[in-house]
Amino acid sequence: MKTYDCIVLGFGGVGSAAMRFAALKGWSVLGIDRFGPAHDKGSSHGHTRVFRKAYFEHPSYVPLLQESAELWDELNKRHRTKPSIKQLMNPTGALTVGLAGSETVEGVLRSCQQHQLQHECFTAAEIKRRLPIFNLTDDHVGVFEPDAGYLLVEQCVTAMISQALKHGATIQSDTIVQDWAVDESGLVTVTTDRGVFQAERLIVTAGAWSKDLLPFLHKGLTVLRKQQHWYQLDRVDQKQVNDFPVFLFEEPDGHLFYGVPEIDYLGMKVCRHSGGQPIADPTKLDRSLDNEELSAVESFMDRRMHFGRKRLVHHSACMYTMSDDGHFIVDQVPDHDNVVFAAGLSGHGFKMAPTIGKHLVDVLAGERKSEFDFLRLRAD
Ligand SMILES: Cc1cc2nc3c(=O)[nH]c(=O)nc-3n(C[C@H](O)[C@H](O)[C@H](O)COP(=O)(O)OP(=O)(O)OC[C@H]3O[C@@H](n4cnc5c(N)ncnc54)[C@H](O)[C@@H]3O)c2cc1C
């Protein structure tokens, strides 16, 4: 049996990046996934993902976001070999709106100030003048980050896998990993429904299925069902179709909504970041339209946006794998230096997939970056 230098278990968002960086090291790499490349049954699908560096979640993410921006840019150059290929990262800027002092606005400002990120602060009147679609009260404020935008999520995953394959990696799709083990000599054995594979090192990036494969995380992860919606809107001002930023909007009750501008026939994407129904088995994710989530999003739109008429064009179910504190967990598996993992990306990990994937490979190569220390496995 061939012994690979590295097996990557799950080639979704982070796993595809890890495969690419492991292959770039010159390692022989096997990626295994229960589905195929850029599938729609995990957490890395739905057309777009927001990319922003002014991070309300915690300023410690900013260095990881700065590295990610460079890595997306570098990948884009390799991937976009002709002008007809769409850009992976599309800069629209991001506007965060909330009441003055709200958690999201304050968090964004904290990251901007600590890391000297370019930003502009707006009053409600200034936002309404620039983006008349928003229906705001006078006590709303906004922070605009020009250096933000959206990523084309499926194309990003495909580009990372293509680059990995180009550097010699192989993939095994439609293969379910049942178990993995490390023997006394350190050799990793991965048992699947389609045979057994061996490697010197293992990277576990299993998204919503992480607790099946990393039992020590069992208590610390909750999988939430989340819904994405796309709307065609009759705008009050048609010009805004092209000049619209990504936005985050915190309501006074703490619920957070976000939107991605209309980029094609699907229209504007509007979703709720907060909330979500816990689910027991990611494999049995209900893909039908959840009216509770839909109604929360549509009430938000009716309350906070001016438009003539809206039509729901498309919807898609996805999963957030929440850690206890909403921060990622990126570390070595206890007692196994040659097994690393990223889990609990808590609904905000895609934008950092390249830097997380690269870090996992670097840790296996003995080069740990201190910028990731705040995301190490936390004691109960
Ligand atoms: C609706 C929604 C909106 C989001 N918006 C944003 C955003 O705007 N910006 C942002 O940065 N992030 C966002 N996120 C979060 C981000 O998309 C995720 O954090 C990230 O994509 C997760 O990547 P992952 O590699 O952990 O999981 P996945 O991409 O799901 O990859 C896990 C892979 O492991 C495979 N796998 C699991 N178990 C097994 C097994 N036993 N055998 C074989 N293969 C297995 C799965 O098939 C899957 O391909 C959003 C998420 C959702 C759901």
C-alpha cells in the first residue's frame, strides 16, 4: 500500500487550501471527501462569501485576514489566466450599520483602530444619501471598510483543488472516512467505505462532521442549519445595482443580517448571521425552505430597505459549525503531533481558508505561527 506524505480528510473550504499548500511543499497528498469538489452539502457553497478585515469578532483575526487577502490575491493570479474567468475576490467595500455603541459597530472600530485599517465613519443621513435603499433611524451609524468585498466561494474551492492537483495531489471523492488511527511508529491509517489509506501526516478539515472524527471536540461543537436567500428587487434607484457594497446590519435586539450585492440573475443575497436551528446529523440536513428564517430576513428587509417589490429567486441550506465561544479551533490533535485539524469555524471561516490551510501544513512541517495561538484547543 502506498504511504502518502499527507492525507487531507475533507476537501471543502479549508481542506482544499490545506491540500494546495501540502502539495506546494512537495509532499505526496491525498484528499478524501464524502462528496465531490465544490459540492453543496457542507458549509462552502452558495455563490458568495463576505471578505472583510475590520473584524468585529476580535482584532486578533486581523493579521490572519491580512495574510488571507494576499493568499487570495496570489491564487487569483494563478487561476484567472484569461479575462473571461471571473475574479475570485471582488472588492465592493463593506458597510457595517448599527446603533452607535452596538457590538458589531464597536468591534469593527476596535479592529480598525488596533490595526490602522482604512475606514470611514458615517452618520445615518450620510448613509441614506449614498445608499438610499437603506431605511435608517437617526441614531444609526455606519463604518465603511473600502478594502473588503466578496469571494466566489465555489470557484475558490475549485481553484484551490485545481492548484493542488497541478502540484501532484490526488483526490478520492464520494468516499466516507469511517475512522483514523495512529500506530506506535506514527503511521496514520485512514479507514473509509472504499478502502484503507496510509500517510505520515493527517489534516482533519471535516466541517460539520468534525465531532464524528475528532471525538475530543464532541461537547464543544454545535451544528446550526442556516439559510441563504437571493432576491430580485425593484430598486428605488436602479444605479445602486452596480454600486452597492457588502453590508452587515445589527438590529437593536442583537440579530445580525448581511447582504451581498446583486452580481447576476440571482439578485441580492440577504441572510441572517445570528440564530439558526441546531441539527443532530449534517448528512440529513433539511434543504426545504425554512419559513422562520425566511420571515426573519424578509421582516428585516421590509423594515430596513426601500424597494418596490422583492421576489425570492433562490434559497439554499448550509451549516455553521459553532464552537462554544464562536472562535475557530485550529491545533494539533492531543498526543499526535502529526495530526492537525481546523474545526468550529462558527460561520465566519471561509475568508480565512487559505491562511488556515497553510498554517495547518506549516504546523505539520514544524513551523507554528504565534498569530494562531489564540485559536488553539481550549481547556474545558
Ligand atoms: C450560509 C453560510 C454563510 C456563510 N458566510 C460566510 C461569509 O460570508 N464569510 C466567511 O468567511 N464565512 C462564511 N461562512 C462560513 C464558512 O463558509 C465556513 O466556515 C467554511 O466554509 C467551512 O469550511 P470547512 O472546510 O470547515 O467545511 P466544509 O467546506 O463543509 O468542508 C468539510 C468537508 O469535509 C467533508 N467530510 C466531512 N466528513 C467526512 C467524512 N467522514 N469522510 C469524508 N469527507 C468528509 C465534507 O464532505 C466537506 O466537503 C458561511 C457559512 C454558511 C453556512
